[in-house]
Amino acid sequence: MKKLLLLSLVWLIAVPAIASATDVSGNVSGEWTAANSPYNVVGELTVPQDSTLIIDPGVSVIFQGHYKFIVDTLATLIAAGTQSDSIIFTAENTSTGWWGIRFYSASDSCLISYCRLEYGRAAGYWPSSNGGAIYCDHSNLTITNNAISNNSSYSDGGGIYCYYSDPTISDNTISNNSAFYYNGGGISCDNSNPTITNNTISNNSVGDFGGGISCYYSDPTISDNTISNNSADWDGGGIYCSSSGPTITNNTISNNSANYYGYGGGIYCKHSNPIISDNTISNNSTGDNGCGGGIYCDNSNPTITNNTISDNSSDYRGGGISCYGSSPTISNNTISNNSTVDYGGGIYCYDNSNPTISNNTISDNSADARGGGISCDVYSNPTISNNTISNNSTVDYGGGIYCYDNSNPTISNNTISDNSSDYRGGGISCDVYSNPTISNNTISNNSTVDY
């Protein structure tokens, strides 16, 4: 008998207690603790109006079906993990997923930090089809230090969707999210002005516009992020701006792509006037017949200053920067080692584009057709002054600068040297009713095979 009792005690000590799961659905508030974790979500959840739910570090929230987690009007959700003990939002069936956390005019005190949000699937009709992991509607929450990955939306915002909302989005890893249609594989901003800082936004994709971030009638602050390896099937592999004025500063925007006939591998601006400064914009690309490997401006007048724009490529025109009906200010940049299959290895100006191009170093760019450094095409009259334009090359006309089809740029006080063309105009080539004003430049050591 004593031996049997002893064996029973040994078994109890050797076998740890198995924590039981907590099933949740409907209205929720109060506190969810690690002791009662995991919380299995068996129906739609709502934090009701004026209520608060606190989720402690170490809690796992596992959705057993495709359910929404709603934070209602003036309700507060505080899901604050720690660096060593995060909170997990996931789905039992990763293919079906869950419907994300959806904030509807929620309290500004809402906080999501040190959480892992994965396998959110926003589906159905608008607006339910937006915001794979997080949906913000008239809500200004804080989203910080999270891992937001492998989420998707049928429409906008594979990772995060903002609608008339100004959240703070900082220090997150936002990766491998996708939006099947429309805008923002990683983050979509619709009439919103979020602060997006210190995030890694990578490997996100979208069926239309803005692989990393999309801005529509929005003026976000986008600073100190790494935005890389994102892709858009159309425009704006890294960032897409439509009728917006974001401030884009101190970011690394690299290895993004605008596929198919997409424009703006790094940044795409349409009817937008962003400030683009102090960024490294490199190794971005466009697909077939795409323009603007680094930056594309469509009827936009951005300020582009103090950036390094290098090693970008386009399959059509404007390896570094492409301007269509646009007059940006392009100053104090290093624009180098960009390439294009057609016109404008460094900068391409088309259809009444009149940018101010000053105090830049434009070097080592190449065009397979015309304008290794700068190409001015179809009634474009840029002011090109105080630049160093050197070591650019083209297979056809204008190693340094090419002017074509009634384009009359003002070219003054530049150093134009060591450029080359395989056909005509090693330094500057003017063609088809183009009459530039050329004054006070140093033009030296340029070469051409023909004349």
C-alpha cells in the first residue's frame, strides 16, 4: 500500500498540470490573464462601447473560426505584451484565418504592443474586405513593437488599414502581408494621417497599388523605416501616393518592384506633392514598359532633396526619376548608377514637365537609347543648374543631356564631363525643334563614336 501511494505521488510530481483553455465569444471586457490562456475564440468578439479589455503578457488568442474582434465606440483595448513575453493573435486554421481586430471610433487609449498578429483574413464586401490584421475607422490608437505578418485582405491594407484615422505605427515588423486588389500590401492610408516610424516593412504585396504603403487623400509622416522587397502588380512597389502629401524622410527604400506595366518601383506620386528627403532609394525596379525605377511623378510636384537615388532600373524610361506632366524640385541629391532600357538613365522629363534640377551629382547612369544622365522630351523645359553631370552613358544620343521634341531647358553653371554616347552628342544632344539655353557650364572630356 505504501509502495502504491509512493508511486502515485511520483506520478503527480512528474506529470505537470495541463492548463485548460478559456472559450470566449460575444461581449468581452475586464482582464485576460496568462493563467487562463489560451483564449479560444468561438464566435465574434466585441469590446462594447465605453468598456475596457486588458490582455496580459503571455496570452494566446486563438480564433477557432473566421471571426471579427471588434473594439466599439469609445471602447478601449490594451494588448500590451513585453519584449520577452508577447501576446499572440492567431488562427487555428491558418487558411481560413480570422477577421482581424477592427476599431470603430475606439478610444485613443487603445494600445497594441509586443503582439504577434498573424493569419488575419479580411474578406467579403467593403469595408469588411479591408485590413487583414488591424482595421482603424476613425480611431487613433498606438501600434508599436509588433510582428504583423502573413495577413491578407481582399481589398485594401493587407496588414493595416486606416480610414479617417491617425494611428501611431512605430517599431513594428510588417512583413509577408498581401492585398489581393487595390491598395497597400503592408499599410493602406485612406483619408488618414498616421505617423509611420522605425518600422521594417518588407516582402508585402498588392494586386494594384502600393506594395509597402499606399496613401490615398492622406498626409502621413513616413520616417526612419526600412521599406524593402515589397511588390505591386501595378504602381508603387515601395510607396504609392494618390492625391496625397506625405512627408517621406530618412527611410531606406530598396529592392521594391512595380511589376507588369507598373510605374514607380520605389515611390509613385499621382496628383501628389510629397516631401521626399534624406532617403536611400536603391535597387528598385519596374516591369515591362514601366517608368521611374526609383521615383515616378504623374502630374505631381514633389520636393526631392538630399536623397541617394542609386542602382534603380526601369524597363522603359527614367531609371532614377521619371516625370510626366510634373515639375518637382530635385536638389542636392546623388543620382547614380541608375539604368533604363529607353530614355533618361538618371532623370526623364516628359510632356510639359518643368522640374528644377539643381545642385545634384548625376553620375554613372545609363540609357540603352537616349539621355544617359538627363532626358527632356515633348515640350519639357526644366531648369538644370549647378549640377555635376558625369560619367553617364547612352547607346544613342546625349550621354550627359538629351533634348527632344520642342524641349527648351535652361542649362547653366553645371559641370558636364566624361559622359559618352555611341552615336551623337557625348555631352549634350539637341534634336527636333529643341532650343536649350546653355550658359556658364564646364563641358569637358565627353565623347561620342559618331558626332
